[in-house]
Amino acid sequence: MASERITLTVPGPHGDREVGLSSPSRVLWPEAGITKRELAEYFIAVADPFLAANGDRPVSLERFPDGVDGERFYSKNPPKGAPDFVETVTVTYNSGRRHPQLVLTEPAAVVWAAQMNTVVFHPWASRTADTDRPVELRIDLDPHGATDFDDAAAVAPELRGVLREAGLQPWVKTSGNRGLHVFCPIEPTHEFLDVRHAVIALARELERRLPEKVTTAWWKEERGDRVFVDFNQANRDRTMAGAYSPRALPAATVSTPLSWDELEAGVDPSAFTVRSTPERLERHGDPWADFAARPGRIDTLLAWWQRDLEAGLGELPFPPDFPKMPGEPPRVQPSRAKKDG
């Protein structure tokens, strides 16, 4: 018996493309009942803002062949048989290894990714023209302990103020889960390590102003019930779910750009889903439509980093899969260090 298969017509910059979709009735989100076909049609509906946020960048695809309750794996390199409209760019990973990575440049490529059961898209902070220099400074407000989305939302306006003091224009989106992402467009003048240091300086300044609400503690045992500013998301080859990317969560939530007025008025992140987001865009437009219009510079944040270095505040831990970095403190959680000592 032949497997079920349909063909979707996908408009794009080079005219319509026909993209095959196998098993379109496969349910990817069992609780919400959302199928593979619905996912592909979602990407057609949101193609323009999705590509503005995630296109022309190295991207990793988080794929779920048996739905979001099943196993997942990541595709960074182009799989065999990828169509010629799915592009690649050679990148350098933190290990120093170089390899081609997927790049999405038109709606048909995004629908092809849906055909490959991709649910979450993880774009780099740099573009294909220079993959070593980010065009975005990204801040991940990650609730920890008893904190939740509302706690991250309460911290975000103060973060916005600090960023503006540093000469940057902040934009906010839901993570699609409990947290918030704040992105700033920046000129591609510095490599990833410099941008990481800028984020650390920013996080420390925010922590000074809101010590009861914010933490930069890498070790979970030290965070308490505070919002963690995850500075390691600024590293090379570290990514967050892109704007308008679905999440592999039961309600099929989407990482959704917001206006600052919306955030301050109060929003429910669970309301932004694969089914609701296209209508939201149609009715209200894309809050990030002008995101890239005025890129800033990280000079002020790097001056804060230097100030903190001179005050005795040095490098912070890197993720465990990174090589040991200059000036990095020991990668041993504090409780174990005390026990071993």
C-alpha cells in the first residue's frame, strides 16, 4: 500500500515551488492534535517574518519523526537528497572543526524542513556573510526554582533600561516556554567571545540592580528562586529557539515576538500557538518588523566588562563541551568543591 503523500504549492522569491509532504496526517502534537500538514501550512502562513528572523543564518533543525512525545535529534549538516533550494554555509564550531551547516533562504526550504519533521529551529546569531561575527546580542531570561514567566516579565523592563543605557535597542519575545528572550541588533564588528563578554557585563549590571530577582550563577544550586541570565547562550554554536519557531511542548506554543507595551500589560505565553499565531500576525502585524533597522554597537558593554575585570570579576564558566578557555574558573560545582576540599 502506497504511503500517503501530498504536494503543497509554496510561493517564494523565485516563483511557486512544489514541495512534497509525506504522512501529512501524522500527529506531531498529540495533546493539541496538530498534524504535520498543519505545521507545514503554518510555515507558509508565517514565512515572511519567520525568514526575516531566522533566514540567511546557519540553523540547526530539531526533528521529531514520531511527534513531540518521541525521540528527537538535530540536523546541522545538509542531509542526503536535500533539494537545491536548501542552502549551506561553512561554519567553525567551538571545537575548531569546520563543516557545512544548513541555511534557509526561502519559504520552500522551511516547508521542506517541516517535511523532515522539524519542529524547533535554532538559528545562529550571525549571518552567512560573516558567520564569525554576530548581528544579534541575545539575552535569555530563564526562570529558576519557584520563578515563572511572570517573574521574567517583571525583570525585562529593567533589562530594557540597562540596554538602552548601553546604546542598544532591545526587542522581546516569548521563549515558547517559561522564559523570555531579549534580542538587540548589533553591527557585526566583534566575534562571539566579545559578544559573550558583553552579555556577561550586562547580566552583572542587571544583577546589581535586582539582586533579589536576578542571578548570573552558572551552578543551579546557587541560583535560588531567581531569574537566571544565561550568558552561555551567547557562545558560538549556542542557539535559542528562533522567532516564530514552534516548541516541542504539548500545546504547540510558538516563540512569539511581542511589543513592550504588550509585555507590560500582561500576556499569557501559552496563548501563542501554531494555530493562533497566523491570525495574530494577520490582525496585528509583526512586532519585530523593524528589528534590523538600527543596529547598535557593544562598545559600552565591553567597557563595562573591562571595568569589572579591573575590579576582580573575571571569566565565568563555559558549557562542559567547550574546550577549557583562558581565565575560566574551575568547572566544579561549589558543593562538590567544598566536599573535595
